[in-house]
Amino acid sequence: LEQQLFDELRSTLASHGHRFKAMADVVATVDALLSLAELAEERRYVRPRLTDRPMLNIVGGRHPVIEKLLTKDPFIENDLILGGDQASMLIITGPNMAGKSTYMRQTALQVILAQMGSFVPAQEAVIGIVDRVFTRIGASDDLAGGRSTFMVEMEEIADILTQATERSLILVDEIGRGTSTYDGVSIAWATAEHLLDRVKARALFATHYHELVRLGEEREGARNVHVSVKEWGNRIIFLHKVREGGTSKSYGVQVARLAGVPEEVVSRAKTLLFAYEQQ
């Protein structure tokens, strides 16, 4: 009897399946929109203005996740001007942990949020429609498949260079680190040139190869920015503020000290660094 009643109930419900699906779609849409609306009010998001022009103009942009995780210090807002009548590529330099990756990722998130219909974490935002967001971020390998970290990195760059269009947004967060210095610089430089000359997409290109600052100085489509820090004796203070111009320091030795590398190793590294810089 229990099985019979269950089968009858299931048959009755199945005959109204289209109504349940339609109701579920409405509830899901309301739930998503309500969540975005509550978030926008709670976190001071603004309504972006979408345009067909290949540009990004963001005032006081923030990272939607990191700003919520910070409890002691406020999130440092940053502006972004890219494309349109301005340079289509930003060459981003600055030390590790200063905020280069955050700056790049928050830009991508703001674009995605805007195009899905959400308000965005910024004071103002003009978002040029993007067809795809391409990223070369982080380090990963596929040892079981015979692919090293560097090989994975090169495959990702190959996908970007062959598939991106003028309407794309490209984030390149370090490239060429898994090989020799001269190989790495050469690959990074050639990649940046190809993005500028052939792809012509909006691109954020973060690098520790300070030679690439010359691109921002010599090429019309590229502009140099850096994430600023303040030096205090042997220490560095991260300001997390993006400013105009390039930088020639990565402060890797100071970051090693912050990480707890033994002082004798840090001291020796500083001596060697000074010698290399003199050469």
C-alpha cells in the first residue's frame, strides 16, 4: 500500500513537472538577484556603465572577496584606466606581496560581475564589454602527463596568444620564471610585444623582469605602473597603492627575511645581490 501511494503521488507530481520547473526558475532568479542586491547595499557597490568601446575605467576599485576577509586594516582602493584613448596594456612592477595579483584579479572580477548584471565594488566603473577573460596566473604542473610547471605555463600563454581577440581581457601574472633568466626575459618581452601588435586586447602584464619597463616607456600602447612600498631601514612597508611609472626593485631579499629565512642567508643574499647589480 505504501509503494502504491508513493507511485500515485509521483505520477501526480510528474504531470505538473513543467509548473514545478517554472516555479523553481523564478525562485532561483529571485534568490540570485536578491543576493546581489543585498551584497551591493552592504558592501557599497555601484552600478557600472557598460559600453561597446574596448575600455575599462574604474575609480576606487576593490577586490570583492579580500575586502570582506580583512578585519583589522581597510582595503586599499585603486583606480584603473585601460584601453579607449589610453594605453591598452599596463606593465605592472613592484615587490612580491605588494598587491599586483590582487589588482589584476579584482579587475577581472569587476568585469565578470558587471556583465552578469551585478553592481561592482568600486566608486565608479565604466566597463567595455569583454568576450573572454584569459589568465596566466600561479604555478602548477602535470607531472603524470609529463608536463612541467614551465610547460604548463607556456601552453597557457600559447592559448592566450592564439585565441584572444581585441575584445578580450588578458591577465599575465609573471611569465618565463621556470627557465633561465635570459630565456625568461626574452619570452616575456616577445609575448608582450605580440599582445600589443597583433592581439591588441586590453592586458594587465605583471612582471619582475624590470627590463620590460622599457616597453612602457617606448611603446605607445603600453604604460608603466607599480605597486608602491616604503623602505624603513632593512624593512619594507607595503602600501598596496598603484602609482604611475615603473620600478627597478623587487625586494625579494626583504620578503625572504619576512618569511623567516635565516639572517645569515639573507645577509649573504644581500651581498651577492649588490655584486650582481654592480656588474
